[in-house]
Amino acid sequence: MGQFAIIGLGRFGSAASLELMRMGHSVLGVDTNGKLVDKYADQLTHAVIADVTDPAALDELGLDNYDVVLVAIGEDIQASLLCVVHLKSMGIQTLWVKASSHAQHLILSKLGVTRIVHPEEEMGIRVAQALSYPMVNDYISIGNGEFVVEIDISEHLEGVPLSQVLQDQPETIHVLLVKRKTQITVHPPADFILRAKDILVLLGQLDTLKTIAPKLA
Ligand code: ADP
């Protein structure tokens, strides 16, 4: 399991920390705010009060023992950038940073951080997509316009074979699996009969998936 250090235990940093813990990883949480550190002390592997703009305080955290350091300081851009500069000069290899503005993104990209995340924008896009495609539970982009999507099918598809649902696009959409409660059928055949509450995991081009998704809802 991984070792993660999360700097800043605001809404974003604490949510990321708790989810990593839930997934079985080890998490060090750091914040200047003693109340927040106390709040998460029992839920994280370690929780420490430190001001990460101070290189001596950063040194004491032993961050080179961690697989990834995530800087999750939102509002105080100066503190975030100063911390990143110190972490880079300490030789931290894998550094993820939450960015709040385009200017900060530009500076972070020049500093050579591993990954810059924009949670508000990314979440805004996800929410908009969920609003237009409520049947899509979850999705990941795998590049070149290809997506893997998880779709809850509508109850009116009870008893319908998979081939009928995919009619026009049998080649361009790949049905990776069907989930029925705890049972998973990998690469179901075209004559697979759907049941209400089945969940389909499909792979295909976004445009094709957009035409198929409403037929499944
Ligand atoms: P969010 O939108 O995720 O809640 P915030 O900006 O409110 O983001 O939270 C960032 C957290 O980072 C706060 O809890 C704040 O105390 C912490 N923080 C800010 N500056 C420092 C610093 N220099 N050292 C350590 N933690 C800091």
C-alpha cells in the first residue's frame, strides 16, 4: 500500500486523506491549524501541525519517505508556491499540487510538479456531465476520445438482448462487462439477456457513447 503526505487539511485535503485511508493507504496529514490536526488525528496514520512555508519544519516531516506529496493548500497561493519550491529543492520526486488559478497553474508547470489538479473545474465538468447523462454513474477518459463508462440500465430493458440495445454500433462499442448484484460477466455475448438493475461497463468513442447512453436510460 502507498504512503501519502497531504499538506493542508481543508475540505479538499481532508477528503483526499480520508479516502486514501479508506483504501488502505498510509497518510500523513499536515496543517498549521491545530484544530484541524486534532480533528483528523484519530482518522489518519499521522497528523502533524507544521507551517510548510518554513523549510526547517518541512525537513522534520521526513517527506522523502513518502510515495507522493499532495499540496492541498487552496486560498493561500503564496504559501502553496513557497512550499512547492522548498519540496522541489528537497528533491521530492512525485509532487501533486492543487491549483486555484491559471497564474498558479503556469508557475507550477514551470516548477516541474508531477501533476496539477483543478478540483473545482474538474468537479464542475463532472457535475455538468452527470446532469446531461444521469444514467452514467462514472467514467474515465483513456485518451483519443475513448471513454470507459458505467451505466445503470433502465428497468424497461428487462429481458432485452444486448445486441438489440447496441443495434447500430456493435463494432465501435465494446461491452466490457455486465454487473448483476455481485455477479460479473466479462465480455458478455451479443445474445446476453439484460435484467432490470444490471450495470453495463462500456468502452467506446465519446460521440458513440453519447448516442447509446440515452437508449439505455
Ligand atoms: P479547501 O478549499 O480545500 O478547504 P483551504 O484553502 O480552505 O482549501 O484549506 C487549505 C488548508 O491548508 C487550511 O486548512 C490551511 O490551514 C492549510 N494551510 C494554509 N497555509 C498553510 C501552511 N503554510 N502550512 C500548512 N498548512 C497550511
